[in-house]
Amino acid sequence: MKKIELHKIRIRKALLNGRKSIAELCTHLNVSTPTCLHLINCLVEEGMIMKDGLGQSIGGRKPDLYALVPGKLFVLCIEMERYQTRIAILDNNFNYIVPITTYNMHVAQEPHPELRLYELATQLIKESGIDINALVAIGITMPGLLTTKQDKNYTFILPTDHLHNLKRQLEQTFRKPVYIQNDVKCYAAAEKRFGIAKDKKDVLVLLMDWGIGLGIIMDGELRGGTAGFSGEIGHIPFIDDGALCYCGKRGCLETVASGIALAQMAKQGIQSGQYSLLNRLSSSEIDKIEPHVVIEAANQGDQYAIKILADVGAKMGKGIAIVMQLFNPELVILEGKMADAGEYITIPMQQAINTYCMTQIREKASVQVSELGVNAGILGIASNVLNAYFEELMKENTSTTVAG
């Protein structure tokens, strides 16, 4: 009986990745067709899965496809950025029950972030009308060096020991499991499940935001590294005796090719008297200038804005050429605020890749801007959390089976 329950959980987990036929589920479970049919019929009767269209057929009858019934499970997704926090609620089929809502909140500067997040989330849950018991977990993504096992952030949330225990504080407040993941790894998960990395084996996902992060998909699997710190491309040494980076080193790639670097270049240009549409900004606006302001100026033909975007793109391209030499990807996906600059970034980036990357390697790889846009991070959180939820169910069922 326990083994049957385990197989039913495995079927539901497999259907997170999309519709499947009976033949595909038989192969996945390594069971006979009659056994698989029995499991599927049980799940249909329980209201967990349903028939959802027909699959492809080389010849003969097209196979029935099965999918999860929507609205059975829900995930509260929280995406923390440098100055903003975005929250949404998704169901087990990745439908938005509550659309992404953006709050001007920097969690690292909140004295009690778990209470503030709980306040915002509770309001969204109330508005959604969902059953709180069907909310299986909270998923959080944030930038920085974040361990996969301890859920501790070494760079984004630093001020107090209280904030280092954000996972524990949130679990106590929400009374739900909390999963915390690095931002770019969530973007990579989204691209693998929903985006242009689907069905591809070797992909690099470059998140170009205030900082720079790299998601690594090799041999069809997301790679995290020993502690979960893989992909810290923003902190590779790039310029000798360069500017001091917040990581404590000098001359990191992030100091010359990131949203932070772009904002600093724009500010310095305005203060030195460069002719630019950016000169219309007030002193307070200049101090808080964001990448989208520079991109908007470039789109209006501002030559100084175009120049500094091209400079950032060229340096970013050189950095990407280095990791392309290491990983030999078939695809590089560009994500984040800086990717919105389009050709102002991508053309100088591609030129730098052509200059610094071996022909045999770069000819095998294409560079594309993500099609998921601002949804990528939230979708990645939901995907990671639901997979983790079913993994936990499988572990509990397996341990109970062994004990019995």
C-alpha cells in the first residue's frame, strides 16, 4: 500500500513538468502498463490528475495525455531585489492566482522583515480566497552567496544575526515550510522548465541586474556547486587595481559591467558635465539613478547613454567569453533589467565574444534574450518549491515504508 502511495506521488511530481502519456509514465516509474493504469485511475478518482488532450502519434491512435488538476496546491512566491520585493501566488499548474505585486521594500533594511512579509502575504492570501491549508510552502529568491543546505545568505542580508535566520523566522511566522534560493538559479530553473532552455542540455543563464549572476545548466541538470555558490561570475577578477567591490576585492567584473556600474558611470558623467538627457534629473534622482533610466535615455537617442551601455556590454561580453571557454554551452540566455537594453547591450557583447572566445566554441553557441521577461524569477521559485515539496513527500513515504 505504501509503495502505491509513493508511485502516486512520483506521478504527480512528473506531471509538474508538463503533460505525460501512460507510456511516458510507465517508463518514468518503471512499472507495467496495467499497474500504471491503476495508479492513474486512482489519482483521477481522487481529483488529483485529469485527461488533458492527446499526444503525438507516428501511426495509429493518439495517446491520452494526463495533467495535474489546477488549483489543488498553492505556493507563495517572494522575489527580493535590491530595492524592491515582489510577491505572487501560483498554483500547481503555475497559474497566477494572485498576479505579481511589487512593493518598495528593501528586506535587508527592515528591522523585522518576517513580520512585514507576513503582513503583505496575509493580505494577498485573503484577497485570493484560497484555502490556507492548500498553501504548501513559501518560496523566496534573493541575490547573493546563499547556501543550499543552511539557507544562509553571506552577502545580501548582513546587518544582524536576526536576519541571518530569515528562513527560521519566516517558518515560525507563517507556520509553513520555507525554501530560499539564489535569484539566478531560479531564473535558470524557469528557463529549463518554461523558456528557451527547454529540451537543451548545456545552457548558461546570465542575470544582468544590479549585480551579475550565472545559472549553469550542464548535461541537462542545474549545477549548484558544493555549497550552492556556483556562477559567481560578477566577482571574477577583471581589472588590476580596479574599484573596490562590495565583496571586499578590487576590480571584479561587477564593478565595471552591472547595473551598479552603469548607475555609477551615469552619475559620474552627469557630474563631470557630459551632454546628456540625463542632465534633466534632479540631484536626488541622480543619487538614486536606476538602469531603466539610462536605457530610456538611450532609446531617445542619447549618445552618452548609448556609449556607457555599449561599454558595459563589451565588458560583459568579455566576461561571458571566459565562461563560454570553460563550459562550451549551446545557448547563453540574457535576463534581468540590463537585458532590456536590447541591441545597445547585445551588439557590443557579441563583438566582445567574437574577439575573446575561440571560433570553434562561439560558433556552437547562440546568445538570446529571455522570452519570459519579469515572470522568470517567480516561475523559477514556484517550480523549485513544488519540486522540493514532492521530494519531501517521497522521502516521508519512503522512510515510512522502510520502517514498516
